[in-house]
Amino acid sequence: MKLSLLLITLLLISGANAADTPSTATFSVKGRQLFDACGEHFVPMGPNRMVFWLDRTGLSSFSEIAKTGANTVRIVWSTEGKPAELDAVLKNAFKQKLFPIIELHDATGDWSKLDLLIDYWTQPEIAATIAKHQRYTIVNIGNEVGDKVALDAYTKGYTRAITRLRESGYRVPLMIDAPGWGKDIDTLQAAGPALIKADPQKNILLSIHMWWPKMWGFDAARVRAEMQESVDADLPLIIGEFGDRWDDSEGGAIPYRTIVQTALEFDIGFLPWSWGPGNKPQKHLDMSDDGTVEGLTGWGREIMLDETYAIARNAKRTHLQNTGECP
């Protein structure tokens, strides 16, 4: 009888300790496909949200985004974000059955600031916070870091970033934006194999921002060809940003229907910009006028709810998202 009680006590203590310890499991990339911490295939679909500036905890945003059936939210963050704030925003996203992709916006368009981002991520308290939530988090090292960046410099810079984050204990997938303000898919495709090879965990996602309007030579055929090239190379591509148009001119139209329909065909995740409000001066990119589902208009209703290619009709949540546990 005493032995049985001792055994039960030890099991309870063991279970309590396990519950307080971050799971060693996280997302994993195999070939060009992403799998959640339970090994279930996962295709990210959900909006970008300027959380850091507009809704620091994400509480009001995430509950509304979740109503659309989205399975992901890409979170705009900053190196000014404190560990406790980061902890709260990641936790709040997962509570709403959204897998968070957290990105730093401080170096947008500025290659010289890559190390600023690396230094933030490798702070012990920040690394520990990510580890706490690693079962369901993806780290997008930096948003659109750099304008025109040579292939060698781009590869070396992100190899350094990967090495330092892994040395700091990061197990989560590291998502890497293309240079050229996120638009340069040629450099991303060329550097991709070397960046994956540089990662001891081979857990890399390559993110392209398809701000590709007609006036810059991007028609439907070119968009599809670029996506096909990444598929043929077995690269783990994700569309980190895109909109319906760059501006209101005829040449400003972006072939977004081709982007989404091709992404669905190839099982490529896509993250439209952005939930809104907050876009200035390009207010047309606000999917919601007031941050609610009821406030979705035009581009927002189309991509989130109404069309056959909308996120509401195509996003799938994994067992882990729905229950918090593996099957």
C-alpha cells in the first residue's frame, strides 16, 4: 500500500514537472512541406496584423481573426518588445487556435540592421520566451531586411543569423524574408539551399512578399512560373505578404487571384497583408475597417471569407490547434 502511494506521488510530481517544462517538439520542415509538433501536415493561412503598434497583447485582434477560420497570424513585432509582452502575445494567439509567426519590423529595407534583430532574438530572456512557446511558434527573423543585397552578402548574413539563433537554443523554424524589401525571389531561391544546409536542424522557411504589380512586369504567367520554380527546386516557400494592388493605377494591380489559387494548388502557405486598420497611406490594404470580422470589406471579405479561394474555405487547423494536445 505504501509503495503504491509512493509511486502515485512520484508520477504526479513527474507530470507536474513535465507540464512546466517547454516541449522539445516544434514545427519541422521536410522538403518543402511544414509539419506541426505532432507531425501533422500544416499549410499556414491567415492575415498579417500590426499587433505591436495597434494591439500589443493581440487580445482584440486574434479573437476576430479566429472567427474566419484562419490557422495562422503573422505578428508585427519590434525590438522594443519586452519578454513579458512577447510571452503574452504568443500565448494569446494560440489560445485562439492560431499558430503565431512572430517577426521583427525594425530593419525593414535596411540590411545594416540585421545584427540588431539577431541581438534581440539571442537575448537570454527572449530566447527563453520563444522556448516556452516553441511547440506552436515560428520565428520570422526580420521583415524585408535590406533593399538590394548581393547574393553572397545575403547568404552570409542569414547564415550568421541562423548560427547564432541555434546556438541560443532555438528549435523553431526560422523564416527568412527575401531581400529587395521582401520581393526578390531570385536571390531567395538562389540562397535557399545554402541557408537550409547551414542550419543544423534543416528547419528553414523561405518567405517571399509578392508586392508584384503589373507595372513591374508581373502578370499571372510570371507569378505562376516563379512559384513553379520553387516547387520544382523543393524549396519550403511561404508567401509572407501580398495585397490586391500596389496602388489605384491600372499598372498597380497585383495578380493576387493567381497567387492564391496557385498557392492552394501547390500547398504553399499564404499570409495576406493586412487585417487592418492601420495602413497609411495605402488604406486600401486594410482588410477590416475596424479590426472586426463585421468590418471586413472589399479585398478583406474576398480573401478571408467569400470566394472559393478564401481562407475561410481552405484553411485547416491541426489536432494540436484544436485540442492543445497530440492525437
